[in-house]
Amino acid sequence: MAFGDSLVAGYGLKPEQAFPARLEARLKKKGIGAKVINAGVSGETSAGAVNRLEWSLNRQKPDYVILITGGNDMLRSVDPSLTRANLQKMMGIFKAHKVPVLVAGMRAFPNLGPGFAAAYPKMYRDVARAYSVVYYPFYLDGVALNSALNLDDGVHPNAAGVDVIVENILPAVEALLKRKP
């Protein structure tokens, strides 16, 4: 299950162009028959993700989860300590459900200030280490700020951008799939 915000939901894309569908297709090409559930909600913050996580896990019963959240927190200048606390709450829920997790990190825009920007990569790295989950440092690596790989809003990846994300994150997903559910 890919769980998160519009970057998971596929904002501005056809369902078959969204990250979960493209990841599932790429895994299939590698001979891995995984079904990737799209549990993305556009506009959701990490607080919203905490509120619906238990329900999503009980409803979908995934063997693995890729967590992609925090981008909307950054865009709304939510204090990184609150985002960190929400990530920790989610890690506790995943642990209780015995679901292996891949945490995909985000970065903050530098114009939000050096302290704010520095908190983002550290927050994701620290949470991943503390809970011994698979960690991918930056979900939008190679795509962020590249106009050829983003929709006109400059924030959301287009179909070509999603393909870059899938290729970049694939080794981390494969590491996740080696963990016992």
C-alpha cells in the first residue's frame, strides 16, 4: 500500500499514471507480482494521515506500506516538530500492525528558512532509524523543480516524472519487499 497525499493519489494524472499503478507495473516487469494499493488523499497533512491510518490498515490489510507524507505540512509551514510527532505516531501504528514500512522523505523549500529546511531531511532520517524501517531520503529526487517532469503547478509530477520516481525508489522498494510481513 502506498499511503500518503497527492503525490500518491496522482493529482492531475489518470489513475494508471499515478505512482502506485506505475510502481506495480514496474514490479511486474521485474517478475514481482505485487498489488500496489493507492491510499493517497490529495491535500492531506501528516495529521490527517495519522487520523486515517488505522482505518486504512484495517480495511486494506497490506503486507507492506510505502509512506509518503509531509509535503503538505511543508507547504503550509507546519512546525517540523509536529510533523515528526505525527510520523512517530504512524510508526507506532505500523509496529502494532507488524507491517514493514518504507519511509520516503521530503525536503522543504529553502525560502522557509535554514532551520526549517534542515529539519526535514533530519526528521525523516531520524524517524526511519529509530524504527528500523527502510528509508528513501527524497521522494521527488530528480523530479523536484524540473519543469519537464512536473505539472504546470511546479509541485506535482507529471507521468514522466512519476516514471523517474519509480525508477529511483525501486531499490528501496525491493529492500522493503525482502522484509518479513
